[in-house]
Amino acid sequence: MSAISVRLPDSIHNMAREIASGDHISLNQFIASAVAEKISALTTETYLAQRAAKGSVDKFRAALAKVPAIEPEELDRL
């Protein structure tokens, strides 16, 4: 495991400490989870952008054409 030194504004440090305390976890664990969450969001965004670039409107329409034209069940109606 690596150790890093991060400078945070006092307001962010205090809020992070309060949230971690409220969740009964250490500040280190909270910050590690926050960084992991941000990494996950960014990699997901990149993945989805790459998948979208490979998309095809024609293939989408062809797939949609295979869906039967039936009324949705009562629980699925808006």
C-alpha cells in the first residue's frame, strides 16, 4: 500500500472527517473510497464513450424492429 500527502482546504477536510465519522470509518478509508469512486466514474465514462463510438443507428433500428408491438403489462405503464 502506498502513502501520499494531500493538501485539502480546511472546509473539505472537516466535511470529509465528519462524513467518515458518521459512517464509522477512518478518514483514510473514506478518502480511498472517494478516489476509487471517482476512478470508477471516469473509467466508466471512457468505456461508454468507446462503446457509443462503435454504435450504429441502423443496427439499433434493426434491433428495435424485432421488438413485438404489444401493450406493456399494467405494472410497466407510465
